[in-house]
Amino acid sequence: MTSRVRRAGAFALVATLSLVAPIAGAATAVPFAAIGVAAATLINDGPVFELFARPGDRQDGRLNGLAGFGFAAAGLALLLALPQAGLPAEIFVAALLVLGVGNLGTEIARTRSSDPFLAVAGFLAGGIPAAIAGQFVVGVVNGETVAWSAVIFLAVIGGLIAALLRELLYERDDPVVVLSVGLASWFVATLVGTVPTTELIAAVIVTVALGGISYGLGTANVSGMLTGILLGVLTIVLGGFGWFAVLIAFFAIGGLASKFRYDRKAARGVAEDNNGARGMSNVLANSGVALLAVIAAAAGELVEPAAIVSLAIPFAFAGSLATALGDTLSSEIGCLYDRPRLITTFERVDPGTDGAVTWQGELAGLVGIGIISALATATLPLGPGGATGIAAGIVAAGGLAGITTDSILGATIEGDRLGNQLVNFCATLTGGGVSVALAVVLL
């Protein structure tokens, strides 16, 4: 057994202290705080120090990693005491176990391979079952009937969030992961309520399969794959398969477009980095507005919003994704052709110049907008049933406004003041906003 595996096992054992939460409540913070204090001030050598020490800890002469983990767990445990709507004990337990046992799974996987995909698989294979088991124990201790669909859903969501953060952050950032997983899972649980088991199983199978395919084809890296899976599960559970169909159309077609004639794009110096594989920032920049719309739709089930809000949300979702796919196809196809023109002045510029357009790229963008428009009209509640044609036109108009905004921002302020991802987000926000405005006026 390597030292990394032993250390991860020790952290996993500390995480199991969370199982006292259904009995001790907020007092669970006490042992974790004691661990934090001891790690930060008392333990500076000996076998315990060697067991928990990370490389940086040895340099500093204190167990920073264990101290941070203990204090973060203690802080999260204090939320169990909030009046009326405190943090549920099962979410607290799941957050700690998914990280502690997940890290152990990662280290075991790393003893066999350095492949980052297998490291993530090891994390999820360890963390998700541990979170399920922890929630089961909480239910038994509380004498409650275990709602397996909710238990599995929270374990999957917590596992995906933790795996994504572990992929992006440093090992010493475990406290950030613990707090993020706990708070995010709490928020999602508030929105979701009861999850039909069949729908949940289908959501997990479909999104994991498609995420694996995207990674295998090279259209997403590990962080992009995890982000896509997380968004997919949330979209299916919070919105439904109709919403997911629109989202996955963007992911699939956009991903394939980035790989289309990649060698030629690379030779021209206009190819996406990482061999066209999309990362987390790219995924969120293009689908962040859509995710917010899905969350708003789920929240609407709880608070019964005004009719105008219920009308607006699906159009924000569809208009933003019409922009995202239209912009992706316009860029990925248009960069293959010579003699592009800057959208603001129509002067000829080199291929790949920010804000440059070609008629071939614009045509491809319109095709992408049309695909999303048609699919959204068929699967989403876009206004009255007799206004299908108008609804499709509204989504298409939003998409056109969005890709035009992207080009204008690219030609004017991208690079010096705005990065590409922020430009993409602004464009999708514009596409969703224009669609909403037109829907309010015309429907």
C-alpha cells in the first residue's frame, strides 16, 4: 500500500465521523473542530503526522490539509442547527463521505494507471456508493423510510460536483470541495423534492454514456465531460427529457463540429486548443444561461410564478442554446474558408480573426439555429399550442441576435477586455433575452 493510499484511507476514516450527525446534530462540529485544532497546532511529528502529512505539510511542520478538512466539516455541521430549515443530516454525511472515500478511490486507481479518466472513475466508484450508504445509515438512525431515488440522486450529484472540483482544484483545496458539495446538494435537494426512480436511472445511464462517448471521441476533456454529465442529469431531473433533447443536440452537434476537418484547421492556425476537446469553462460559457433557465423552471414548480415568467423560461433556454449551436457551427465551419470579412467594417481579414464572418459560416450558423428552433418547438412548452410557427421564429430570431452579438463583441472588445468564454456567455444571454422579449410581446 502506497503512502498516498494510506493517507487517503485515513482521511476517509475521519470523514466517517459524520455518521454521528443524526444523533449529535450540530454538536458534530465539536470533534471535527478538535481535529482541526490538533492538526493545526499540536501534531507536528510522529506516526499520526506522517500518516496525514502531504508534501506541503512537511515543509510547514503542521497538518494543513487535515486542519482545513476538519474546520470545513465543522463549519458545515453548524448549519445543521439552523432553525426550521437547517442542513439535512443526510446531505452533510453524503458531502463528507463522497469526498473522503472518493479520494481513496482515486488514489487506488492511480496505483494502476495514470489515466485521468480512470482517476475520476475511481473517485466516483468510491464516493457515490459511500454517499448512498451514509444516507441510508442516517435514515435508519432517524427511523425514516429510505427514499432510494432521492438518496441515489443526491449521491450522484454530490459525486459529480466533487469529482469536477477535484479535477480543477489542488489536493489542498478539499475544504472548498466539502463546503461546495454540501451547499450545492442542499440547494438542488430543495428544488427537486421526489425524483422518480425510473427517470433518475435513465438520466444517469444516458448522461454517463454520452459523456463517455464525448470523452472517447475527443470532443470533451475530463472536466468538460464531468460538467456535461452534471448538466445533463440536472436538466433531465429538473426539466425533463424534452429539455435534455435540446441540450444534448447542442453538445453533440457542436462537439462533432469542433472535430470536423480538425487537421486542416490546425494547419491554418484556427483550430481549438486541446485537439478540439471542450473543457468546463467552454461548456458553462455556452450552456450556463440554459442551466439557469432549467433551475428557474424547477423553482417555478415550488413558488407558482406569474404566467409571464412561466412563458419566458423555456424561451430563455431555447434562445440561448440556439445561439450556442449557431455560433459554434458558424465558427467551426466558417474558419475553413478564405476571405472572411470583419462584421463591423466588412474589410477583409485573416481567417480566425475575432469578429470575422464568411457566408459559409453564417449559413452553417443559421442551420444550427434552425435545428435548435425546430427541436425546441417540438419538445418544450413554448407558448400556446396553436402558435408553433411563431414560437419557432422567436427562438430563431433570438439565436440570430445572439450570434450577431458574438461577432460584434469579437470584432470590438474581445481579447483586450473580454475573453472568449465571457463573449460566448454574453452572446447566449443576448439570444435568450431577445427570445424572451419577443415571446412576451408576440404570445
